[in-house]
Amino acid sequence: MKAALLFGFIITILLSGCSSLAMIEDRMAGGVDAYCQKTETERESIRAVVNEKLAPHKVRVTCAGDDIGT
């Protein structure tokens, strides 16, 4: 359910063409902050649902402290 809410939130932001860039940045920052507060297991579940809904596209969020292989 949380993944669906995050997905809806991201899509709403991306489709809000008449919104100002600052408003989109603020909303995205809030969504990313909420996402990054989840456990790794929860984030894996959210990623799977969001990427399935966006296929063939993907959204990638790297949280502070994530091991990104660099």
C-alpha cells in the first residue's frame, strides 16, 4: 500500500506540468526523505512495485549511506 502511495505521489509530481519547479522540488524532497527513512527491505519492495508500474522506465533514488559500489 505504501508503495502505491509513493508511486502515486511521484506520478502526480511528474505530471504536474503547470506547477513551479520549486514546488516540484519540495514535493520530491519530501517523498525521497520518507522513502529513505524506510528499512532496506521496505525500500526493495517499493522499488519493485514502482519499477513494475513504470516499465520499461525506472526511477532510482540513492539514499545517504547507501552502498552504491563506488
